[in-house]
Amino acid sequence: MNGCRTYRDAVKLAAAAALAATAAGCYGPYKPRINQRIIGSGLVAEYDTTHDRLVRFGPRAIFNLLWVRDLDEPPAAGDGYTYFGGMYSWVSPQSAWTDAQGEAQPWPPPVAMDAGPTLATLHGLNEFEAVGPVLESGLQEIKSVQLGRDSYGPRALVTNGLKNTTDEPQWGGVWLSTAAIPGSVIAVLTPEGDREITLSSHPDAQDVWNNITRTRSRWTLIRTKRYYNWMGKGGTFKATVPSDRVVAIHRRGYWFVRLGEPWTAEADATLTEAGHGPVEVAVNFSMLRHEAALLGPIAEIPPGETTQYRERWYIIPGMASRTRQLDEELYKIDPQRFPLPSYLQDDEADAELDEWLEEGDEVPAESPAEPPPPTRDAHDPPPIDIEEVQEKP
């Protein structure tokens, strides 16, 4: 040893200091952020340990499929909430959330759960692992991202674990949210003939849902920019959607597909009883918040044990209105889980859906003008040098 710290040493020391700051009830500094970048099989992912979230995912050296914002800011203090976007995790059920004093607080999420920070325990060329702080419940998140290939092609394997650090059994489930850039199309695979979607109690929720969604075979399509006028009324609109934990977000000619663990009535009974569902879509215009969340089963975790939830992520080229393309690709990925539905070749229906997806929103005369949504690439970080060395001395 020459007495010099390596890049990995520096990352671990900085992350450890951030964890210590969390324990002490303080946050910062937030510049520069501690990012872990991994590349593999034509994909790139970047994890921000300071804010405990994936801030970049997409085809290597092309563009970002995640929506991120305000990453140079610390989490809001007290009862406030800072929305950073990206891909982040919470612990369900929401009814069990508490504040730093252990008092019930269903909103906002505890800062340590929402924004960490996390400690990087593994950083390789194509995989990353981190652990979060121990929460008030005694549960601790362990999360990893691995880029590679399977029989279909390039994929990301995302694993989130919940470890029980207490001496008593604890209940909890993994809650993974992905922020979509405003204007994206969110598609949720829903059972045919069983579209019992639960909406938030906000006024006009059903009318809004009817306006922003279309169904095509087994897919429910949600056009996020149709929320803008309605969201001027304030609040967060949430829809709990029956699904086999399959969500696809369309942007610029690509579907970002998340495949969670298959839904089962037995394993997911506690999730339903807690008022959650396998897929939840939430939007809040004032936060520029458009997200699709997949929730794993809520399980009883014995002392010292860890429960895990996994997802596979794929990038599939295609048009937002051509759900047949999505079905054909899912069939290639897992033909047993995703048998091909009986589609009718309907060019007229395709054209109508194209027009609906592209048409602009009408602005009511009595409504104040909303600020324009950001450009589709306003959040993209600088281009990635794919030859960059991952660890520097």
C-alpha cells in the first residue's frame, strides 16, 4: 500500500459519513453527489447514493429514460417533501409510516426511507449494491442493480430486500416507484374483464380517469400530459390498478418495461388488505410528479431475516399506440407468463389511438394558465463517455 485512498475507498468513506449525518438528524452537503455508474450489455445505469435512488437508466450513451429533478437540493425539513424523481423505494404499508419520534405519519414519507442516504457495499463494472439506514421500524433496505443479458437480450435485474434488524417479527413490503417525464405514456397490463381500478377520493377523479386513459386489449394506457389542467385543482391523483406487476413507460420511440414478480391472490392478500395494489399510478402537477409504482407482497419478516423482491427491466423499441408490439415482445421474454392475446388487426383503431395520444389539452377559459411542461430532454445529464474507467486511483 502506498498510503493513497482509492476511488472506492473515497466513495465508502463519503457514504458512511452521510449515513452518520442521517443518524444525527442532519443532511448535507449535497454537492457533489456520490453517483455509482455501471454499464453492461448496451445499457447504462447510475445510482445516486446521496439521494438513495437510480437517476439514470437507458440505452448506453443515448438518453435517460428516468425523470429526475432538484438533485442538488436536500430533502425538505419537517412535514415538507422534496420530489427528486428517478427510481426510488419505500416500505409498505403506508399506514405504518412514522415520524422520527415514532408517531404515526402516513405522509410525507420518512426522509431516511425516501432519500437515504445509502452506503455502497459493491460497485463493479455492471453491478451495484447498497444498504440504507435502519428505519424506525427496525427494517433496513438492501438494494442492487445488475446489468446483463438473458435469452431475450439486454436486461437489468433489480433486487430490493428488507432486513429485519430487531428481535421481533416485523411486517413490510417493497415499494418501487419510477418517475416518468411529463408527456410520457404509461401502460399497465391489466386482466381482461377485471378492470376494477380504485381511484383516489379527489373530486372528479372518475371523470379525469376516463379522460386520460384508453384501453387496448389487456392494456390500460395513461397519457400523463392530460393531467395538467385537472392538477391545477391541487393534490395528488392516485389510481390503484389490478395488474400482474407489468408496467411500460413510453418515451421517444422506446418502451421502458418493468416486469415484477407475478401477482398471486394468496401472496398478495396482505397487500390488498392494507389498501394497496400491485401497481399504483400517482400524479401531482405542482411537483411534476408522474410515476408508476410496483409493490411487492407485504410479508412477516422474522428477526434477522431478509425478504426480497425482484424485477426485470427491458427496453423495447415501438410506438406508444401499438400494444401488439409490446405483447409480441413479452411473449418472447416469457411465453408461459405472457401468452399472445387474440388481437384484431385494426388500423382504424390504431389511427384513432395515435390521434388521441398526440392531441393537445383544452385549456378552460376560466382556468389560470399553467406553466408549460419542461422539454423532453431538459433533465438529461451530459452525454456519457462509455469508455470511462469505473474506478480511478
